[in-house]
Amino acid sequence: MQFPLVGVEPPANVTLECHNMHNVLRWDYGQLVPGLRFRVNIRSIARPPKESWVEPPAKQADVSFLSDPRDEYLISVTAVIGQNESNSAPPESIEFSYFQDSISERKCSLDLPSVNVTTLHESKILSKILVRFVHPWLLYKIKMPSQKKSKKLPVFRYMVEVVHQKTHTDPTNCEESVCEENVIVVASQEKHCVTVEGELEKMSVKTLRPVCAAPYEEPPSYLVHVWVVSVLLISSAVAFVLFMVYRKKTNAETSTSKFFKFAAKGMPESKGYLQEKILVPEVVPCSPTLMEEEKEVTSFIKPCDDAVLRMPCGVPAEADKGLSDSVEVATDEGSGYTQGRDLEPDAGYEKRAMVVS
């Protein structure tokens, strides 16, 4: 059994900070002599006592593992030099727990994750705000090794209190990843501020300070959207028309020249050109015996030209005078063609026998 050594100074100003499952025990000490060590004494209701050692010059200990809300803890610090030790400090130990209904002197709590408050509707009498925040279990479950891992979120039961109005909502259960609550507030307040407090796995969860809503902004009227869309459509139509006019002006000369070139290719240059390009279909005689005679007759025929345009095709220029005496010129009374009945018997045309098949 060890006895306190006279001259071994006990730690002073021992304090505990326990919040958001982060627990730190701190203390002060006068002169740090060689061989000095600090022992952290831990007792709990549900577990046997245990201890943790700290080497100087450190004068604090991280005891975040003491965060089970189903337990209550007693903690103190003792200075030890060799086989001798000081009195524990504080003498009555520090009692704490995360269990919100604990009888411990010190109750530790959790901060609610960031809260977002939005004004949904503003009127002269009453307004509506929306309170939203992430389920606190998603933030603190990693720090709770004693809790079984489960895909289903535990129930978070909470209330929303409106600042300056002394009113609060009925208790609400949240099992979703995002908790939401609509709250009716008095519109006479310049700012709509709220606090949220609830219970998660027997632990107290609350906002650190009031959270206020941003000033209300009237949503834009649908007429504004119609006006914007109309302006865009009109601008697009005007731009399209200007583009078509510009394109027509820049391409007018090119299109006209191409049109005339195309037309010129299909137009004859002179009357004689047309006459030379006319093809007379060949008439195949009904009798095979006439085919050789047709070849002999047409072999010496020359093509017509402008000089003999009014003469029968194939007739030499020397026969001009002889033919003019024997062929009667058509008058205006006729149809413009010389009828066969007006030809003289000796007009020089070969008479052929008609072959009846």
C-alpha cells in the first residue's frame, strides 16, 4: 500500500471538458521534478476501475472513450513520484455522463449539425418557415464504438422553439437522413430565429445558439418568365430575318450570273445553229429492196446552209433556175405548204410503185 509522500504536490485546477463525445481532462502543476508522472483514475457504475498514465510535461488527458450514454463516470488525477503519490484531485472526483437523465453533477451533450432556416411565406399576420438539418447520428456514430452498426437510423425526437415568442412545436420523430419541420411564426418579428433541442440514444442534442432565417424574397411572377421567353423568341426571329436578308444580298449577284450562264448553255446562238442541230428521223422503207436505193439517193445530198435555206434540201445551186420555173410559189391563201396536186408531172420527183403488204 502506497502512502502520500509529504512534499508531493497534488495537481490543481482540474477541469473536464466533455462535449460532442470529445472529452479532455486538464490540470495545473507547480514544479515538474524528475520521475514525476500523472495517473488518471477512472471509475464507473457499469465497469470496474481503470487508470491511464500521462508523462510530463503534458498536463492533460484525452478520455473521449468515456462517452457511453448508458454509463456514468468518476474521474480524478494523482501525481506520482517513484513509490510515493499525492492526494487525488479533486478530492471528490469529477462525475459526468452523456445520459441526459443522469443524476451526475456534469451532463455532457451533443451539438446539432448545421441548421438551415428558410422563410417559405410572408404575410402581415403569420409566416411560415422551414427548418432543415442532417440527422445527428450520421455525424456522431463513428465516435460511438459501443453502439451496434445498423443501416437504419435511430429515432431522433426533437422540438423547434421560436425565439422571442416562447412557443415551440410538438415533439417530432425523425428517422430520415435529413430532418425537416414547417413552423408557423408571427410575422411582426424582423427576424425569425429558432433553436432545436432533442434526444438521440438517451443523449441531449441541441443547437449551440439561435439560428435565424434569411430575409424573405418574393418569388418572381410567372409573367416575368413569359416576358423573358417572349423577348428571346422575338430576338431570335429578328436575327434570323436579318441573316436571310444579308445572305440574299450577298448571294444575289452570284446566283444571277449562274442563272444566266445556265440559260445561255441551253439557248441557241442563231437560227442557222438550230437548223444544223435538227435531226430528221430516218424512215425505214417497208420493202427491203428499197433500202439500197435510199442509200444511193441520199449519199450525195449535202446539208442545208444559210445560203440555200429556202431551197429543197439536197438540190444543187445550179438547178435553182430550173426549179423556179417549174415550181409554183405558195400564196397567202394556202396553208403555207405546197400541195402535191399543184406539182407538175415532170417536176423531177421519182415515182415509186406502192407496195401493198
